[in-house]
Amino acid sequence: MADTNIPSIALNDGTAIPQLGFGVYQVPPDQTAEVTTAAFEVGYRHIDTAQMYRNEAGVGEAIRSSGIPREELYITSKLNNGFHRPDDARRAFDATLEKLGLDRIDLFLIHWPLPTRYDGDYVSTWRTLAEFVEDGRATSIGVSNFQPAHLDRIIEETGVRPVVNQIEVHPYFANEDARAASHRHQVSVEAWSPIAQGGVLGDPVIGQIAETHGKTPAQVTLRWHIERGDIVFPKSMHAERMRENFEIFDFSLTPDEVAAISGLDKGEAGRTGPNPDTFDWIPD
């Protein structure tokens, strides 16, 4: 049964998204249906996948076998880096819907801006995603890993605002410039790598706060994201950890505790993933 305590974040197109979801990044394709089903059993209803994760079909299988009404689910996927040209993006989007077994996706994102590829043109890619909203096959569209200049450019050139910008954010890399640019455009922030791939869990500041609340460092870190208004979707292969990550709505942090965790920011040195200004990888 879904936990009604999970708050929703209002998006700039009039829709809403559950603030806590479940991510399937690095979940092996042949285990995705089983892992996603376990997440559904815990109570997650917001699932974040991507074409480049190669596990959309497993998510689709879990959706079909879950018996959960479609309107209770929130499903996100993202465009493969190799398919930015408009016709390629259209074909790729068709394939996403087919693999998920859906006639409509709740949210579809450009996964990376790739400013050094495609002659620097991610604007035509963004215009193509807007078509999917117009034809009713995507409820909302957004971006991922967009820097302030990337965000400013697509909005200025198309007049279409993303509903979210999914970016790396955690206590060691607060990514405040990209968060501020998103907020300036009323674009909600989704935090990927919310616990820095486990890197923040041994931090003494977070450990002390966790002890104070009788919670784990992971729960306190996820709660920090929630308090700051960001959307998170931690990933785990284990049902026990899934439940732990889900149980973050029965306590809150004080403003001083939020500030103490925010003070751990290391700037660019804290980044664990690629820099979007230079990242240009296209999968085989």
C-alpha cells in the first residue's frame, strides 16, 4: 500500500510529482522487474529509469504485474545520448513507451545536454520533446544535468520551461549554481546521487545528527534533501534498505542541522559524476 505521507511537489505545468521515488540506475536489466516489484511492495510509486540504463522493459514488466492503477504511478525516463537529433529522438521515445508498455509517460527528460556534440544544438532536441507533450504521450518534460547556461538557452529560444532539472546534488556537492538557476525559472530540482554513492555516510557531522534523531546517516541525508525542497529517488537492490530510505517522513531536521549539512559542500571537488560542460559520452 502506498504511503500517503509522501509529499508531492507542484511542478510549473500544473502537475505534481512525488518528492520521493525509486531509481533503477545500475540495476541489471534481468533483475529490474524483481527489484522494482519489491519497491512497489514497500510503497514507492515514483520510478526513475532511462534509456541508457537498458532496463525500461523490466520496469514495464513490474508495472504490468503490480496491479497498481496507472494513475497511482509516476514514471520517468530519459533520452539516450545517441539520439539527440529530432528524428532519432522521436524513434527513441516510441521505443521507450513500447518497452514500458505505456501509452503515456509522466515525465521524459533530456539525459545530458552534450554541448560539445551535435554542433552544440540541444535546443532542437528540447523542441522535439515538447512535441510529445503536445500529442499527449508525455505529461511533462524536463532536463537532466543542465548547467545554468544550458537552462537559460533552451527557455530563451523555445519559451518552454522544463518542469525539472535532474542534477547531481548531495552534501559534498550542493551544486548551488544549477539549483539557483533552476529555481529562477521555477524549475524543480531532482537530486541524483543523493548520498554521493555512499560517500557521505561516514561523515561525523551527519553521523552526530543521525544519532540525535535515532536515524541512520542515509535517512538524515535524504531528509536534508526533502527539507530543501528537492526531489530524491534513492536506489537499492535490497528491500530492507528500500524500506529504510522510505522512512524519512516521521522526523524533521532543525534549520541549524540543515545548515550544518549544507556546510559540508566541497564545491566542484565534491562532484562524483561527470561535468555536464564537457561530458560527451555516447553509448555503443
